[in-house]
Amino acid sequence: MSSKRSNWKITRAVLEFLLEASKDAYPSEMFFYLSGSLKKRVINEVIIGYFNSSPEAVIYRPEALPVNLKIVGTAHSHPSGDPRPSRADLESFQRFGGVHIILAYPFNENSWKAYNSYGEEIEIEVIEES
Ligand SMILES: [Zn+2]
């Protein structure tokens, strides 16, 4: 599957945090909300890391989220090593934000992929800072 160009960017610091946290939690799954600038389309903040919780469990509990949360997307880990979204992932991608990252085992620079709300793979540029 070829990936689509997107104008989304992520800071290296956030990407490294996501990979490290996923590695630390392995074999449990991690889930994060991504925040940043919708205008600049930059992800430069991780809002919440739910440890050992499925995205579905979080998304169906909106009262668990802080008020004024500016979510631009989500990220979660796949301890299985398969970076493709599950059917449940595809449903959840439509609920929050426009960019969704799946961090697959072994959680290195080459083992993550990003998707849009429709589950289509997109390219995200890694930038040094926002
Ligand atoms: Zn998943």
C-alpha cells in the first residue's frame, strides 16, 4: 500500500517519547492523545498516555478527558508488531482528530505508521522542533 502525502508534521521529541513509552509498556498496549497546532498541522504535545487500556475504552468515556483538550489525533502501540489498523482502530480514527499513529513493536524509527481518519496511510514529516 502506498502512502499519501500529508502536510502533517511531528516533532522528533514527541515521536521519541511515543516510541520510548510504548517500549516501556511492552507487552501492554499504550494509548495517547496527540495535541498541537491545527493551523500549522504540527503535533508537538502528548496529552494523555493511558497505560494498558484499549482506545475504545477511552473513547467511549469522554468524561475522562480534560476540558479544553485540543486533540489533533491519537497514537497507540501494537505490541504484535503489525502496524496496520484493526477494524476497531478504523472506527476510532473517525472519532478524534485527523491524524493517527500506530507504533508497532519493536518501536523504532521504522516501525510506526500514520493514518488519516479514513484509515489511509499518510506520510508525516519528522521535524526537529515546532
Ligand atoms: Zn490498534
